[in-house]
Amino acid sequence: MLPSKATAPVASQLRNLQLPSGLCERAEQKFGAQFGSLEELLTFVLRELLRDDAAQMDHAEQRILEQRLRDLGYI
């Protein structure tokens, strides 16, 4: 069972994920200069996807973002 928002803020609890090592290595090589760690990259990506104003993105922007994430193997 997942904790509710009222009892567990997202930033205070962490989860472990298992990802393909090759995918992680490629992401670290490509984005290592912009992000301190793979965790920071994935946190950024998930926050961007969940932003409230993401619904205001026009359809073309959303398709571009989704295609980039697919190319990286995240979706």
C-alpha cells in the first residue's frame, strides 16, 4: 500500500528502482554534466512529467518530450 500525501511527503521517503545498467550508463554519459547523479536526472524527469502546468503544454511539445523519453528508454 502506498503512503498517502498527508502522511508521507514525496521528498522524505525514497524508493529503490532496478533499471538496466546499459540504460543508466548511457543516461549518465549524456546528462552527467547537467545532473549530479542518475537519481537527480530521474527526479527532474518525473517532476517535469507531473507538473501541474504540464496540462497546458501544447500537444506538439508533449509529443516531443514523450519521444525523447522513449528514445532514452524511460517510457
